[in-house]
Amino acid sequence: MEKFKLALNSDRNDLHVPGSLIVAALQMAEVELIPKPRWDEADLLLNIDSIHNIKLGRGKKTAYWEIDDNLHQGKNDQYYDVDLLYICSKQRLFQYPKHARWLPVAMEPTIHHKWHNIPEDKDIVFMGSLAGNQVYSFRDQVARAFQERYNCLFGTCQPQDYAKMLSQGKLLFNVLPQKEGEIPLVNARFMEAMGIGCLLNNYNPVLDDFAQQGKDYVGFTTIQEAMDKVDYLLANDGIRQIIANNGRENVLKNHTWE
């Protein structure tokens, strides 16, 4: 059987979505990853936002996946003249050309899993950006409140250390990127964190397509509610573990790249 020839193009192939897709593709017997010198052979060349530095590549069929549709909102016209156009938020399809389709993010089980040999000695762990863009405003506010009260590990790390860093947390923290008054982006971290541990995530109805609040993850809408739930979960190891198990079962069944 002839393999499907896939090429991937992104400014940073080592980060969340491109990196996970490469690892997933390498495990698929029916897929061959095509390097840049042979892109003309690719059955599909998938360009993954951001490609502002490396620019659009083309294969026999060309796709562009706009990950940060909450920021771009259909304004990257130079990338939309492709065979396949995808965005992460179905609620924003009206802002894009008619051939755009909804393609949500996922997680890679061989990357996003708990490292059980690493001590779980932090109350809350978050790896990623807390500032530098207005879409992180609420995330930064919650993080500051957490840092005043709990033993937290917040920062950035190399992609290969991501799951190891998150494995140190009794709770994993995420706030969806969102401009004030607009639809949030369901980021890859939402899926990845459920694969690793017990996730505390700000609640928005867009998440209902992917997971059940209170079962697969713990949701909150205010800082006080978040802190109340942190206090409860830190005092109840069994409940925390049940939610972690449910979240991982959900993403393994429904939200992997394969």
C-alpha cells in the first residue's frame, strides 16, 4: 500500500501543534513525512499558523490551518487561496471564506502524559505566556492571585520538558486566550493538560464541544471561584485523581492527533 505523503510547514515545527503532529505522523505506518526539498511530492502540504516568517508552502494539495483565529479573524487573506482552509473555532467560520472548515486542536499521547517518577510537589503549574498580549489579561490576573496564596510553578520551558514540568503539579492551570467581549480560543493546552493531570480551566460554553466541566476538568469564571476550587481540590486527593483520570480518558478517546 502506497503511503500518504505529508509535509508540514510552520515558523516553529518544535512547538505545540506542529511538533505534536510530527510525532503523531511518525507513528502512522500509512504516512510518510516529506522534507522541504521534496515538497512537490507531497499529497498534502499543511501550513500551520504561524507562517509569517517562513511563508506559505505548496504541494500537490495545499492546506492552511489558522490556529490563532481569535487574533487574525479572517484577515490573513494572503494564506486563504489554498485547497483546504481550517480554523480552530467553529464560531468564527463566518469571518472566513466559504471553503473554510472547523478543525479543533488535540493532544499527542506519547508526549502529553504524566511522568510518575517526578515528585508532585507544586500546588499549581502553568507553562506558557502570562503577559504580552491582551488575550492573556484574565490569565495573568488569576496567576497573580494564585502566586500570592499557593506553591506555584509558572514560566516557560523547552518543548521536550513540557510534560515533565506539568507533572510536578497537583493541579494544572489554563485560561483560554480571549479578547474582551469576544469568543475565546480553545488552545492546545486545554487538551494537553487533561492528558497530564487535573486541569483547572476558566469555563466558557465553547468548551462543551470537547469536555464536561466538573468531570473531565474543573471550571471557574471568577478568581474567587478558582481559589475556592483550588482549596477544595488540594484538600481532596481522591477527587483530584478522579478528575485527572476522566480528563485523560476523554482526550485519549476523542482528542488525539491520530
